[in-house]
Amino acid sequence: MSISTDLSSVARSLSRRKKLAILALATVGTASLLVVLWQLNNSILIGVPENGGVLREGVIGAPRFINPLLAISDTDRDLTAVIYSGLIRKGKDGKYVPDLAEHFEVSADGKTYTFYLRQNLTWHDSEPITAADVVFTINRAVDPAVKSPRASNWEGITVTAKSDRVVTFTLPQAYSAFISHATIGILPAHIWKNIPAETLAFSELNTRPIGSGPYFVANVKNTNDGLPVYYSLLAFNNFALGRPHIKEIDFYFYPNEEELVKAKEKKVIDNLSGITPATAKKLGRFGTRVEKMPLPRVFGIFWNQNEAKIFTQTEVRQALDQSLDRQYIVTNILDGFATAIDGPLPPASLGYETKNLQVEPIGLRIKKLKTTLAAAGWQKGADSILQKKVGKETWRLEFTITTADTVELKAIATLAKNTWEKLGAKVNIKVQDVSDLQQTSIRPRKYDALLFGMSTAVDSDLYSFWHSRERTDPGLNVALYANPTADKLLEKIKTEKDPTFLAGYIKKLSTEIINDRPAVFIYSPDFVYIVSTDIRHLELPFITIPSDRLTYIYDWYLATDKIWPIFVKQAEVASTTIKVN
């Protein structure tokens, strides 16, 4: 008798109930097996970025110069950052990584930099990128007719194309900060070469750019008046560092913070920046994803001894400095989106040292400082304002704080005024919009005290802000600081390549400046970025300017796909060999 006959006989002998029981057991067994197989499969599969999706970025202001040589506003810089590529780009650790250049070399004397371009690079219009484009860009940058704000970075530097893929920069002397300038976006010479330098700023290419960055301009929507509403950018498949994961990035433009926040609340945009700390705190309370990083900026009140002689008195600078509660400003005016400082270096910069800035209660603090001022000859006048006899003159402790028309700076100026008037000073406040402040106060150095911020380079090259040669426009030494020891340290910092010596020089410089008190250093702000909760692999580099947040946008993605490990390498290869748009 066959096995099949025996099974049939057994099956006929079973009752209906037993048959159902066996069927149920078989079903459960099969389902369990499938679950185990599914779990095993999931444990083996690897999550990889899925290409696609749309990200909407909201910014304040409309673009005017989407051009690496001319970009000034944050909006211009944002679009320039994603449309253009430089020879190198800022790394996530504050160093620099290859971009259009696959690598570079520095001569032993630090005066010659040689960059080697990657093979098969193209512009968004599919034309090849060569070393001639690099030479053209730098020559345009230094052309006085272009009036590029980056011209000073390239003065005295000779750029030469050794071949289609090799370009060298020869410096008049070693300069440690030069490498940061090589991040400048490169222009396509074949498009710009026929546009005269004198009319370069008026070209429509400034608003319809062609670059080689991770995204290219696909569409622009304007109002009836010709003002841009948004730019739609698509991923550039032949981007030097690989095809971006997010398929489309749309930039929406708004006239002010209020309209920007409304767009976020209505879900018109996903990401936004350039907002006040108070707004960031408010949005954070509603579960919004808030990313923040310290900016290499130092805000303080800078004394102009040429306009207000009272600031030549050491005891005055000391009393004004020690009476201000920096931590109160950070906590109550800046809502915690800043770091209190008492020196010229921002946090995370080379040479920065953390200090405890807790102060005594204001009553006790003011009492001690009044005693110090009195000992130096400052006495109450008829109107209760402190005054001091200096030679044949009587100097009153009276001055004006000049600052920009922003909520935070006006609040800080008011707090400083109230604090210093408790000391016996008479303090006025002058508020100007940023453009007027720059043209009528900062450039001609017409202010008693300037509440403003300075941006320092990643390597803490503070030459422009503190060297005595920079006291007049276009220099940035707004405190009109002059100290021979500081000058020598600044000159060493500018050329020193050894990180250990560089850090030592910077610390000595910081100590020298703090001892002289040419300003009341108050805080270093945080960069605040409101972002979509869907964004993955959002890694921000060291932020110098807001557009730095977009440095690694090509690595961001909105969704993941799961594949077997054996297919991961194939997927990576496919993403790097896909054809040009």
C-alpha cells in the first residue's frame, strides 16, 4: 500500500472537528513562519536614503545678486550656496573638504596653493568646467569695475591655469586664512566672458544663474510687478559630490519675519531662519524642530575715544564693563539663544576660553563701582551726572549709544542705559536702520559708543577688527583700537600655520584686548534654524553666515528605502554614474 493511500485513509477516518483543528494549526504555523521570515528579512535589510521629495525654504527678502562675486544679502547667499560650487567647501568639523577640486597641495613656504579639478565636471548647461573658469572668476573678483565685496580676499594673489584641470594660486606671503577663500563659487566663463565688468552687476544672469552646485534653477515665479515669489530648483545629477537626494528645493521670499512665520504656520514652507530669539522660542513651544549652533560673531559696545574723550579714562571703561549683567541679557532678552562673553573671541573659536560670568547683585555691584569712580575723581554735578576735572576742562559722564533698528539691540541698549545711569552717567540712544548706520555712522566713525556685531573668521583671524591700520574705512576696527603689542600678535596670527603657536598668539591677543577694554563684549549669538521634522541626515557645519546651513543640503533626504546589503554598493555606483541633466 502506498503512502498516499495510507494518508487518504487516515484523512477519511478523521472527524470534521479534527480536520478543522489540524487546518487551524497549519494556518497558525504558516503565519508564524511568515512572521519569522519577515522579521529576519527586516533585520537584514539596510535603510538607505530614498531620492525624491520637495523641500520648501522660506527666507526674508528677495534675491538680487545670485552671484558669488556680488552676493551680499542672506537671500542672495542662500541661493548662491546651492547653485554654485567652489574648489572646496566647508567641512562639518570646521576644516575644508574637496568640491570641484578632488585635492589640493600647499607649498612648504605656504605661498603656493595648487588645486586639481575632478574629471568630467560640467555646468548646469552641460558645458565642461576647466581651470580657465577659475582664473576668470578670480580675475573678475579683483576687477575694480565689478566692485565685488570679495575683492580684498584676492588682492596681490596671482592665479594661473597650468592645464585644463590644474590651477595654482601664488600669494605674496604666507596667509593661514587663504584656504577659506577657496570656497568662493566659480562662474562659468563661457557665459560671463562677453559681459563687460562695468555692467556685470546689471546682467539678468544675476537672477537667472547657471552654476555647478547641487541644484539648478528650473522655474521662477514673479509677481505682476516682476518681484520673485519663489525659485524652484531641481537636483543636478552631475553635481561633483554626487546626485542630491531631495529632488526639488523651493525658495519662497517674504518681506518680513511676520509674513515668514505666517507661511510656516500655514504649512506653505518647511524651513525658515533669520528670526528673532523670541520667535524661535515661541515656535519651539509648539513642537517645532529647532536647530541651533553658535555663530562666530561678537556683539558688544565699542568705545570711540576720538568722539567721546571720557572713554580715554581707564576707570570709566572698567566701571561700564563690570556693571553690565551679560547673563541677564542672554537669558531675558535673547531667550537663551546666545552665549555670554567678556572678550573678543566667540565660543568654539581657536583660543577661546570659557569663563564664569556670574555677577554680584546689581545694588552691590553699582555701589562698589561708584566708589571706584569717586576715587578716580568723578563727582556728582549740579544735575547729579558724574563729572571730572581733567586739566582745565570738566568732563561729564555723558554719551550716546548708536545701534541698529532691531528688537534685540534696542532692548540691550535700553538695559545698558538704565544700568549705567545708576552709576551716575547720562546715556542717550540713537537707533538707525542698518544701511544708514553703515553709511552715516560706522564708515565715518561718527559715534560715541557703537552697539554692533563683528563676524570673525573660522581661524580667528582678527586682523581686520583690531589692527591699528584698520581704524579708518574700509577697515573694521570700529573701536579705533591701537596697541603695538596687539598689532604684532595680529601680524603673527595672519601668517602662522602651526595650530599650537596660532592658538597661543590668539590667547595672548585676547588677553591684551580684554586688559585694555576698548569695548564691552556682551554675547555671541546662536544661529537658529526652524526645520521640517521630515529632514534626515541634517548635519550643520561650523556656521559663519546663515547660508552655511545649506552646505550639505545634497546629503539631506526626506525618506528611506530598505534594500539587501548586496545592493547597497550598486545603488551608490548608480548615483554617481547617472547622466547629466
